[in-house]
Amino acid sequence: MSKNVELDAKDVRIVRLLRKNARISNKELAAKAGLAQSSCLERVRRLRMARVLTGYHADVDPDPLGIGLQAMVAVRLARHARADVEAFERHLETVTEVVTIFHVAGANDYLVHVAVRDSAHLRELALSAFTERPEVDHIETQLIFAHRRNHELPVYLDLEED
Amino acid sequence: MSKNVELDAKDVRIVRLLRKNARISNKELAAKAGLAQSSCLERVRRLRMARVLTGYHADVDPDPLGIGLQAMVAVRLARHARADVEAFERHLETVTEVVTIFHVAGANDYLVHVAVRDSAHLRELALSAFTERPEVDHIETQLIFAHRRNHELPVYLDLEED
DNA sequence: AGTGAAAGAGCCAGACG
DNA sequence: CGTCTGGCTCTTTCACT
């Protein structure tokens, strides 16, 4: 899949710092990673080119944006032919309420995290984006009370480095 | 929950742009949002203070970091007393393999997205972080083949603005 | 609130050790 | 890989709408 990118301890430190705060200045990043600014800039560029760093995104409180409700929709497909899988995934990409799509192995085929205005909106979305789709056999919707994302990298990654 | 923050169309545009690219320069952000640099800077500051923008984070390819496997662990608690819930959540915060915790209503109580080295690591984690916990009644683990996050804001948010 | 201008800080390349 | 230099761009403040 990904090219044989080898990361050393300083690369991991850079990645870890950018994961925690993507708007850190190169100057501060260099200082905290223990590098000169020029070297740091070069490493970040290489990490981006190698697609180790794939993007920088702001996290937003859904409430003031009018997102009153979030849910996880577990989806089981009727058939698992490549055509069905691809058609369903292409369809999901057009649904703006979708936050994250997890393609899983187990009782379900997909877990789809959606963000909606209210319960009426969720009901309408469940029908139009899922139940009424020909590829879909069955869905089960769970309301999300709260969710917390962890922006630290796992510590076990440190053990591999010098 | 959140204070009565009212966002106008320009705020939404700023948030949308920062969600797509958190490292955009203030100059470019101002141009794309249709504001002077100084006004744009002031708005971003206000959005951060109001906790509408809660952070900026780099997205990383898990592969080169030694994350070979990801899974969603569905957890059912034995009891739902406040003490049990809080103890379990506090525990999860100490587990570095945890990526996201979804607290849900439905058949399960939590969906926990974890990132691990390999299947041996997952097996060990399932035992030590979940099954052996006194608060936990039952878990079900689903392998994540792939997941795609959508960094666009839902389009239905635009309709509220002038 | 928003703007424009001006000072200050940070960015980034190139040359060299 | 680190340092230094120099020019350039972006950031940030401030007085004025």
C-alpha cells in the first residue's frame, strides 16, 4: 500500500506535534523537535510528499453550526459483489451529512457516522440515504450522546525508534 | 451546553475553509472569506475563544507509524450507574491505542475505535483494556478494513445564513 | 464590526561547514 | 544536518471608520 517510508524518532516527534496542533509555526515545531528550522521544514515537506501527513483539519463544535444530533448507522448490504460495494460507497460520498465511513468486518458491513439537525432530519436521512437504497439489506441506528477523539499518537510507537 | 453563539455566513465560510485546510494562511483565508486580513484574524480569534473552533490537527497515514490494524470495539456495560460510567471513561482516557470514543444509545453503550500494531496486539488490548474491566459486561470487536473521513461541512448549514 | 497601513515576526532558499 | 544570511511574505496591532 504505502511506499516503504522509514520514519526516525525526529519524524515521529514532528508528526506527533502536528497531530496535537496543526497550526504550530515551523519555528516552534523545529525547536520542540530538536531541529534547525530549515531541516524541520524539509522534513515536513518530505512527510507530506510521502503522504505520511495527509492533511490538516480544524475541529469544530457541532452545536453552533446547527448540528443538533449525531448518530452511528450500522449497515448490512444485501450482496457483497464488488459492484454493490462500490455503488454504495460512491453514493455515501455524495451524502453531506456523513462524517466518517468505517468499512468493517463483522456482523455489519459499514458503520456510518452522520451529523444532522434533529430527529426529523435523521429519520428522513435514514430512509433516503440508507433504507431505500437497493444495495442495503438492513440498518440499525444508534444515537451518539457524546464522542471524544484522542489526538495523541499511541505511545507504543516510540519504542520502535532510536 | 454551548453559549448562544450566533454565526453569520462569513463565520461559516471561515469554519468551512479551516476544516478543509487548517494550515491555510490568514491572508488566503481572508481573501477566500471576503474579508480584510485584520477582520479575518479577529473573527478566527473570536471563534476560538467561543470554542466553536476547538483545535487544529494533522491527519496521518497509520501505516508508516506501525499501526497495522484498526478495530471498532462495541462495549456493553454491566451496570449504568454514574460511578461505573465515569470509571470506565476515565480508564479509556489512559489507553493510548484509543482513537475515538463514541458514547451511544442502543444495543451497546460505547463504540471505541482503536489503532494497534497487529492482531496479537488487538487480542491483548481486548483483554486488558476491555474484557478484564469490572464495569464491562460484554464486547464485540469488528475489524476496520478502511475508513474515510469527510472534511466538508454539511451543505444544509448554508441554508440558515443570509 | 470592518479597513488599511506599518512595524515586527516568521518563512524559505541558497551557500557553506 | 546545522548555521547564517537576505529578501520576501505573512501576521498582528492600531488609529480611523
